[in-house]
Amino acid sequence: MYSNKRIIPFLKYQVILAFIVILAGSCKKFLEEVPTGNMTDQTDFTSAQEGAALIIGPYRSLPLWTGGADDWGNYLPATLEYPTGKAYTSDTHVQFWKFQTNQISGDMLGDFNNQWNNWYQGVRDCNFSIAKLPGITEMSDQEIQKGLAEVKTLRAWYYYCLVRYFGDVPLTTTIVNTLDSVQLPRTSLKQIYDEVIIPDLEFAVNSPLPDSRSANGRVTKHVSRAILADVYLTCAGYPYQEIATSPDKKWCEEGAWSASAYPVNSASAKDFLKKAQQNLNVLYGAYTLGTYDDLHNPAKNNSGEAVFQAQYQSGVTNNSIVPAALPGLSHVSMFGDEYGTFIPSINYFNSYDPADKRIRDRQMFYFSDTRSTKYDPTQGPAEKFNMPYLYKFYDTDAIKKTGQSGLNWTFYRYADILLMLTEVNWTLRQLGEGVADNDIIKGINEVRARAELPAYRAVDVNLLTIMSERAYELVFENKMLWDQRRTRMCLVDGEGQFAGIESFFGHRPVDFSFEFGPMNLLAPVSGTEIINNAQCMQNFGYLPKQAGQ
């Protein structure tokens, strides 16, 4: 599950929970509680300060979301957009062509190794804290339960990322203290949902955590509910529902995926959807939609419609996606590099309604800019862009003044909650449950109202309109890959609207040379894991394979 290089220091009892620069900006008090000492699995923790460190430590992997993918100009959020067929890059260093031609192997880039290691680092930190928190004698039982709820939410989040991306993965819920303990076969993703992800989040939702928004990046019940609702919605679809038809089958290794009917009509799917509905209804009305400018304003971190974010602080822990979203070598910023590697494809952009406010200049996209004082003291106009670029990641101070961005990365915001609520209610009606017209349209129409688009009637809402609205609103927020995989459906680019929605199997993006198949529903298992864990098999169709596989 981890490389030897990462495990050996742990086995020497040198586990360093690097708590500095985890949460920043508005989280000043959060940072002040952070100690700088070492923790080992043999240490007994009893003080309130040590308890605080155990709770805060597992947050450290969240800011790694925008980290590098080990090839110049490529950052991890891009690697979750490239496989969808809706992305573009102006720079060849990121080897985007390998996504376009299905030439991806597990040891090609850090795309897969880094995601694997980052999320498992989070799992390891959470397991450590969960084991040690009950021994904190200077904390009350309620404080310990709140701390456990925070950490279990984070463990569920890291495992949720792992199973969505890789499928079955090695499962551990205890402290790693021997090399043998990381020589583990892959555990069914359904089992991980059933035994870890869902119970951890349900524990949090029923804990003493405040049932309110997070104002400082820390987990509250709102964060736990948002993740849990998303988990339930995913489990109502794929791959969970297909695995449930034959739990003992080696789905990931054999690439046996074939189901494509959505919604899935099963008793468990309905149950999951009803549970998602309950949590989304709690969140409905608890937030408001602000302006599109709020999305790229660091002053709005942890406020407005933000529900759950990775925390950044300019000059300390910087959000690396900001320079990646700039036009390549455009000289519009103070950054040392302007990568041009995090860009929606022109066909994606052209699928927006021309009347959509989101594509007006300097709403979610922009079409021109001034030159940076670094290149032109008068800040004259730069060359006009050859295509639209994302303004939703335009951190003005970082781009024009500092070259360092403290803009938070958003995992969930209120618009996502609204669109999930519409999908859940629409899907329940499709499966025969009684759902009022207003419950189907209220979420999606609030999102459309901000975009200054006509309201839908209930009869207008279907999978195409729901997925289209998610694509328009949540563009490049790392949602589409999961939407494609859980519904097994893909949007077809068009002019002024998406031309349709079709099965994932056989879908061929405009700029891709192949049609999607079972292989493309998962990413390859990290090459370092294949090398270091002899029991971990590779996903169907990918290299490097395990010895003897």
C-alpha cells in the first residue's frame, strides 16, 4: 500500500505529522494549536495539546490535491479532467496525448503514483489518530467523540477518492508497524464502502459535531453530510450496483464491467437515494449562492457557498492550479511559469448556451487580459487569447502582484448540493417514488437563475439536463470524471447545448483516437505499489502488471 521508502521511516517510529501549513488564512487559531514534535506508534498521548495534534494531523493531505503530477506544468486536478475527453492543454510537456490515445500505464507519470500516495498518506494519518485519540485523558468524552468524527470523516474522504479512482484497493484501518502489514491484496470497493466509508460518515453525522457550516476548514456535520450524500448517490449507481450482483467476481482485475442502465432500479439503490435525500434536505437552504467572482476570491475562502475546501495560504502553502489555468506563456501574470495546462476544450465551451451568464467575459471564463508589470510597467493589453480560459481560478492578487495563491480548492459548494438534490429527487421519481414537481426543479433552477437562464419545469428535467447543468456549473472542479463513472454516461459536445448523452461504453470524445471501454472506468494502480506490494494486482488493461498476473 506504500512504497518501502515511505514505510521504513515509519517502522523506525519516526512518523512525523507535519502539521504546519495545513490550514491557513482564516484558520489562525487552528494553526496556533499545532505542535512541531514527533509522534510514534509507541507513544502514549494524554494531553489536550496532543489530542488537538491528532485531530489536525490528518488534514495535511488535503492541500496536496493541487500538487504536481511529476511532469512539467501538469498538476493533479488536470489528471482528473484529462480522462473525461473535455480538456485541452497548450503545452505538450504534460503528455496529454497519452490520455487521448489510451497509452496510459501505471508508471508513466506521477499522475497515478502521487494520487495513490497522497490519499494513502491521509488514510495512514487517520488510522493513527483514531487509534490514539481514545487515550487522551485531558479531553472529555464529548471532545474525543467530536475529534473522532472529524478524523473519520477525513478517512472516509480519502478512501472515497481511492475507490472512485482505482476501484478495489488494499484496506487497512490500523496503524502500520511492520513491512508484512502492507503486503495486502486488494479489498472489494463495495466492502470498503460498506465497512469503512459509510460507517465513518454515519458516525460523524450522529456525533457531537456542530450541525453547521465550516468557517475555518475544519470538518463539521455539514461537511460530513455533503460527502455522505455524494457517497450514497454514487452507491446508487456504478460500480457499486454492478458489483452487488456478483460480489465475489474480480471486477477490477478482469475488466468485467458491462452494465449501463441508469438510474439503476434496485432496492439498495432506492435506499441509498433516500438517505442521500435526507442529508441534502438538511443542507438545502443553509447556504446561498453568491456571485461567480466569489469563486476565485481568497477573501471568500470558507464562506459564501463553500462547504468543504482544502486550505491554502499565499506564500506558505500555495494553490498550484492558478498558474496552470493561465494561458501558456502569455505574460499576464507575476508567476514564473504560465502553463496553459488546465483548460476546458473549445468543444466543451461551445456546448454552453450563448445566453448563459457563466460564459460572459470574466464570469467563469475570460478572453483577454493585460500584461503583467513584470513584462510591461504600463500593463498594456496582452495578445488576445486564442480560446476561452477559466476565470473561476483567477486569483487577482496572485496573478497581478505576488505570484503566490492562497485561493482554497473547493471539494463541495452549495451549487453542487443543489444539483445533487435535483438528481436524487428526479432519480427517485424514475424509480417509482412519489416526488413533488417542486422538489425536482428547485435545486437546478436556483443554479440556472444565477446563470440568468430560463427555469425548468419538472417535465424538462432528465438525465441530460441534470448532467449538462453539472458540467456547466461545476466545470473543472473535478466532478465530471466521477459523474461519468457512476452513471456510465457521457455528454456529447454540441453547439449552444450538449447534443445528447450516451453510454460510456463506445463514447469517443472529439479529440480522442479511441472509444471508451471497461478499462477506462478505472485508473491504473500506482506503479510503486505494484513493485512494493506483491499481493496487489493491476487493473484490467494497464501496465505494469503484478509479477505472475
